[in-house]
Amino acid sequence: MTARCVMVLGTTSGAGKSWLATALCRWYARQGLKVAPFKAQNMSNNARVVAGGEIGSAQYFQALAARAEPEVRMNPLLLKPERDTHSQVVLLGQVDEELTQLPWRSRGERVWPVVARCLDELRAENDVVVIEGAGSPAEINLRDSDIVNMRVAQYADARCLLVTDIDRGGAFAHLYGTWSLLRPDERSLIRGFVLNKFRGDAALLAPAPQMLRDLTGVPVVATLPMWWHHGLPEEDGVFDDRSTAPGAVSRTIAVIAYPRISNLDEFQPLRNVAGVRLVWARSPADVAAADWIVLPGSKHTAGDLAWLRAQGLDAAIALHAAGGGAVLGICGGLQMLGEALVDPQQIDGNGPGLGLLPLVTVFEPAKTVKRTQASFEALTGPWSTLSGVTMRGYEIHQGRTCQHAGMPAARSALPAGLGWQGEDGNVLGVYLHGMFEDAAILHALFGSTVATLESVFDGLADFIDRHFACPVLADLAGPPPA
């Protein structure tokens, strides 16, 4: 038996492909079906560690929603942008230097056999494969080198949904224009249009849905209301800072939003902690009233550190730390907190650090990608409640960080060089991602718990169950062909 493939395409990036694919994974899993997610190529600096290496965070969460073990076949090609015109290429979980050096359009035919094999294997092992496209399937300048949208849809004979963000305006033009730019054989795979992020009275949309169907033959199968706080981390980009937690704000946490920020999805739980306001900081004014300043991961540590200085944020962070304010550096953020970045092999870049921890980072070709569990040692200051707490997280970084030989040593915060604390106790740096996704850490820092991922996935499935026309979801999966 071969799995039926259900594919989510979008008229634009940000239309809602990732969260809708996640919702479908949980909806079909709740029907008793064996489900796997798939995205041939993902471009994102949000990645998770799985067996075999790393994949995009979106497919990681989709696998959990499908009640499946995340693995590299679910996202065989991951592009991690390091500059505007350069990305690190990760194939089947591992960095591929040869592919990284190839021009964009030259990669497609090289990796398509891998993409097809991964999809074939997942189809052979599951009842349903939920496929996510990338960007728009109507990017006609990329058609000849496409390995993620309509080429995948045709190869899998997928039943496709085309979703658009109606809150942006022009939704019906987006849907019709996208459909029109597809070839006739590609159009036949589109089974339904989805209007996402709708605010208002759905009855006022008439007669546009019927007019669109008259033009295309494709029905609008769902109008999904705006849902700000579904609880799923954003796949890309910095999400808004609307306060979702109950009660008055008692703690403001400013996360520095540099251009090559990575793994920002790990901060999603902070949006749901009572009394916490999350701010994305790009200027000194954004951190002026912060209780905590967080330097997150970075895909280009030296470049983001230079950007941070250009904005004047280095002085603002130093002033905050000198006043006893809490500062947390995670992965690349930890590297920035040190005295220097040393790059003998021209991997990331040389430069002075912020000088808040007596550490030196040396960049090396080998990339650390692994899940890690470690217990915090005895800490002081604002981080003292973490003392003895075991954290379960993951490492994705290039570089080895150690004590500066000519300075007094920092206090070890985590064993095996995974974390350090400054002399005054308010500056903490850790290599482990996933702090705020760990229930024990959240309880230690805030004395509270937040919604589990399981409840988030079930909420997504409930939402589409309410708003999709019946029996669209069941029909899309259908009985798999013999």
C-alpha cells in the first residue's frame, strides 16, 4: 500500500502553510492513521536535532503532531541562510560543503533523487503523508529548478490545498493569480482554496467564493478566523510581541533580534507565561525597560555582533549588566558575551566580544549537532533558582568556547563547557537550546507552567475540524491506492 499525499501550498510565504500542515498531521493521526510530514526543501535558521542530524523546526513539530518520531527524511534538504546571498546546505541532516558551494539553480537535479527516495520511503511506511510546499508554487522564475512545490505534488499525485492570508488584502487575486500561473496539469491537483486569518463576518465574502469557483472550478473549502495565539512557534521571522499571558506585566524580557537570529522558536513558551512580556529588540530604546536581556542563537555570530554594535546595543547591554540586570546568552549569544571570537579558518569571522564573560570562542570546521541533558551547577543572582535543575535541550553550533587564559575564570554553570556564569551572577551563557521549552526550567524561573505541545496540537486539529467544510479533510486523504 502507498500512502495518500495531502499537500499544503501557499500563495505567499507566511500564508499559513506550516501551521495548517501541523494541524492536518494531528487531525489525521487522531483518525487512527499512521502519518508523516514532509517538506523537500526548507529555508530556515530554526532547526532541531533529530536522529541523523538536523531538520527544520516546522517538520520537527509536524512529526510530533503526527505522533511520529522526527527524522531527517521528513526534511531532506535544509538551507540555513548565513548572508543575503549565501546559505549553508544541510542534506539528510548533515552539512554538505560541496552543495553549499554550488549555485542555487545547480542543486536541484543533484538532490532530487534524494528527495524522491525519501518521499517514496515515507509513503511506503505510512497511511498519509502531509507535504508542505515552500513560498509560492507560482514562482515561475524558479519553475525549471523546482524540487519543493509542483514537482513534488505531481510526483506524489498529491491532493493540494492552496492557502492565502486574507488579512493582507487581495486574497482572491492571490488565489486566482497563483492558479492561473500553474500549468493545466498542475491545476488539476488543486482540490480546495483556504482563506486564512479572516476577521469579520464571513457572510460578507459572498459572492466572491462562488465567482472564484466559476473561474477555476476550485471551491473555497475553509475560511479560518484570525487566531493570534494558537501556541505553535513561528517557522520564520520574528513574531509579534502581543501579550498573551493573563495578569499585569511583571517582567519584560527583551530578545535581541539580529538579522541572522536562529532558533527563535524556542522563545514561544515565554509568550504564555503569566506576567511576562516578550519584546524583540533592535535598538537601545527596546531594551531600556527590560528586566532580562537575551542574546539568542545566531547563524553568523561575527556578523550579528557587528550589527549589534552598529545599533548601539552593545553599550545598552553593558549598561544593563553593570546595573545588575539579568543577561542570558544562548549558543551564538554565549559566544558574543565572551572576550573574543577567533576564526583561524575563516568560517564565521574574527572580532572582539562584548566582554561580559571571560571566555574565548575559536571557530572550527566540525559542527556540533546533538541532543544533550545536563544539570545546572550552584548558581547565584537572578539565575539561582536554576541550581540543580536538569535541562533537556540540544546543541547546534560551530565553535569551541573556553576560559580566557589571562583572566579570572568564570563560574561553571553547566558541566563539560556547556555554560558559564559571571562573577556578579547576573550574566549567564549556555550552549544548550531549548531552555524555555523545558517544564522544569520554566517552573524554576517563573513558578508556573504553560500549555504543552500536545494540547497545542490538539487545539490546531480541533480548529480545522470546526472550520473546514465536511467531509473535505477525510476526502483529501481518502483510501490509499493499491
